[in-house]
Amino acid sequence: MTYRTEVRWAIMKLKPFILIFLFLFLSVSSSFSQPPEGRHGPGMMHRRGEPSCFRASDLSLSPDQVKELELIQQSFYREAHPIRTELFSKYLELKEFLTNPIIKIESIQAKNAEIILLQSKLEERAIHYLIKVRALLTQDQLRVWCPEQEFPRSRRMMPGPMPMGPMGPAKPYPPEAPRKD
């Protein structure tokens, strides 16, 4: 095998991982963008007669509330970042398991269970964040606060205008067919 062939082979092998990384990077970076002032973003529209719905940072907060909200947000991102990083790693491992014919189904299911556990931890952190924000707001602010707007473009924690995807009970895996080796 020549050097050029080896390089091509290595690039072809890394291409799916690079594409996945770019996709996740672009989706995460866009989740921190905010709509322009005075315009409603996706899911922020309201029906006639219903009050407007806002994120906590878009409410009329006192200076003390702003400082406290920033601390709550920093704490959440500090706690969530390692979980998200590990979750990303587990997704890559699962993809590798799924594309490797030698890996047994039990190993794939175990890796999926690890991912589900990490997703659960991340959702638990998000709920704790929302509870802290809720405690920070006044009664008037709570009336127009939309918790589902706190995590734009990511998997939503609560029902909102955007679909959440299938949330029914986990389906059992089909029985494994006997392998002929």
C-alpha cells in the first residue's frame, strides 16, 4: 500500500466523524443565538387574547435579579458542559459500535443505556435550573415567563410550540437472530 493510498484510506475513515463533529458544532453554536430585538423567534408567537411569553432574560428584571440569573446560568452551564461532552463522546462510540459488525448487540444496548443515563442527568440539571429561575421571579414575571423558551433549539424539556419527537415508552429490542460464524 502506497503512502498516498494510506492517506486516502485514513481520510475516508475519519470523514464520518468529522461530519458528525461539524454538525454538532453548528447545531450547538446556533442554539446560543438570539432573535433580533422586537421580533418574535420560533415558538414565541402567541394567539390573540393570550399574554406574550418570554424567556427570563427578556423580562424586566431588577439589577439583583439580573446578577442572580447570570449566576444561575453560569452554574448550569458549568454543570452541564461535562455531561454534554461525555454524551457527545458516547454518541460517537455508539456510532462506531453500530458500524462494526464484530460488536455484539448487548454491547450496543449497553452503550445506548449509558447515553440514556447521561440524557437523564442533563434533563435533571435543566429542571434544577428552571426551578432556580422560577424561585427568582416575581408573581407578575411568572405569569409571562415561558420555561420552554429557556433552552431554544435544543431538545425541549416541556411541551411547547415545537415538536419534541417521540417520547413514548422505550420499545424493546427485537430478539437477536442466531449468528452463523
